[in-house]
Amino acid sequence: MHRFRSRVSVLLLLVIVASVMPIIFLEETITEPTEAMVAYGILALVMSVILLMLFLTSYEITEDLLIIKVGPIPYGKIKLNEISLVERSYNPLSAPASSLKRLYIKGKQQDALISPINEEDFIRLLKARNPNITINISDKDDWWRIWNWDI
């Protein structure tokens, strides 16, 4: 079994921080200190879960399966012999991918948008397990494309 972490997009992190900033400044409207403690406790819990999901998303390739996990939670499985296509996608739809620079995996029964951090090794291993996969990846890694800014 081989495990690949997901890329983490700087853009997604900025969106999360920007969405939390108004909540942080609600302190002026809360008059009770206990209410503030509860509000910040809930905020810290929610942010921890979101960040854990971002940084612990992974993809495992076994002998015959691609297993997608969001944190410790199994998200889906795709049989390797059913994968017909792997291509580049910047689709922002909700997906088990912590980056906007994604791979679209087309299977017979299930498709997936994922973002493994080491794409070359990931694709090489997929192709070794299923030589019939069509790979359609063309990139221009320009520094100014913010959706390519990953950590």
C-alpha cells in the first residue's frame, strides 16, 4: 500500500482565514465573558476540524483499490481496473482535495477530484497497476497562477 498526502492550497487557507475574521471581531458585541469563551471555544473547535481535514486528506493505492480519506474518515474507493482516465482539473467543486490543482479520476461507477502532493509518483503507480489508464495532464506551472500555490 502506498499513501499520498493531499496538496494544501494557500488560496483555500486564505478563504478560511477571511471567513473567520468577522467572527473574531464579534468580541465587541458580546457583553458576557462566558459567552465570549463559549463562542471562541466553538470557533476553535470548528477551525481545528477544518484544518485537520485539510492537512490529513490522503489517497492510498493498494493492489486493486484507490482509497480516498478525508482525515481519518474513508471518503470513497475506486477499483484501479475501472479507472479509464486521469486528467488535470481546476474545478472548484467540493471534493476530497485540499488544493484547486486537482486530478480528475474517471472510473466506471465513481469519479473523483483529488490533489496528491506527488502527482508524478501517484500517476506512475496508477499506470503500473492499470496500464489501460489514459493520462491527460498538461500543466503550465506559472508562478502567478494562485491556484498553483500549494504547501
